[in-house]
Amino acid sequence: MVKGSSAHVSFLAHPDFRTEGVSRVAACVEAVDPDSLRFQYVLEADLQRVRIPPPAAGVGRADKLWAHTCFEAFVGHAGSPGYLELNFSPSGQWAAYRFDSYREGMTPALESAPRLALRLSEDRLELDAEVRLGGSLPFPGSGPQGSGRGRLRLALSMVVEDREGRLSYWALRHPPGRPDFHHPDSFSLALELPAHP
């Protein structure tokens, strides 16, 4: 488990779903302040073999982004079963959902849209996302005031769609069985939030 206020990590492909031509998937996440996170995702691949969603006419919130090439983050407070699911598409669209516990109590989240930036070259796709949590993150329900609120648990992941429409699933850790980015075992990253001044 990586600890600190920032982390650089590499992803593993789910063994049952592979996309030819992908050489590396990685990410960096940083706690910018007590209420903001910054993500940078990198996909290194033969991008002629990857289906990348084109820029959307209506950039903004959209559902089911994970059905195509999409970067994802799952963020919760240490000691809390609740978490956020964040989806960032190369199209410029995004989604955010709050869960009370594992796949339970799903509701839309985030008061303000993430700031997204995309960089694309022949063999590299980078996506930056800065997210202001704005009270969307579920807090631990027990313990002294503030207990666990300065530490986050995260699961970072990516879905890659190839030109034939086949999906592969990339994450820091895969639980047994089918791909499941929501699974508690997927939350393998710890991040310390800066203290309020």
C-alpha cells in the first residue's frame, strides 16, 4: 500500500480480458488541498488499435462512460464503507456517483464539474482531472470527530476498448473472479489529505 499525499502507480491488466497493443497504463494522484484531488492518467499503446471516444458536443455529466475507453477512480475515507466513483472520458465527459457501501445507495455526486485536460500523441494518451470534492465524499460514521477524515483509500482503474469493441480492464489490484473495480480489495492505495490551515 502506497502512503503519502501523492502517489505514482502502474496498473495491471485483468488476466481474462486483454487488449493487444497496450504497453503501459499508469497514474499519479495528488491531494492538492483538503477538498481537492488531482489525477493524471497515462495510456501508452498503439493507439491505432484503441477506440478513443471523440470530443463530445455536449461536454459534461454522462452515464455509462465505463462502456468505452474511460479512466476511473474510487475514493473513500479510511474506516468508512462509503465511497465515490469518478469516471473521466477522453471525450471530455465525466460522471460521479456516491455509494453508501459496496455497490449500495448509488446517487449522483459532485457539485462542480471536474477540470479535464487531454493530450494525445501517436502512442500516448494522457488525461488530467482535478476534482473538488465539495462534501460529496461519505465520512466515517463512527469514532471521534475527524477520525479517519484525513486519510483516503483509493482504487484507480481504466477500461480500454479496442477497435473491435472488446474491453480490457486495468487496475492496481484485481480481486478474484470477474473485473470488479468497486470491490473492497481493489482499494489498495492510501493517501493523506493536507490539514486545513
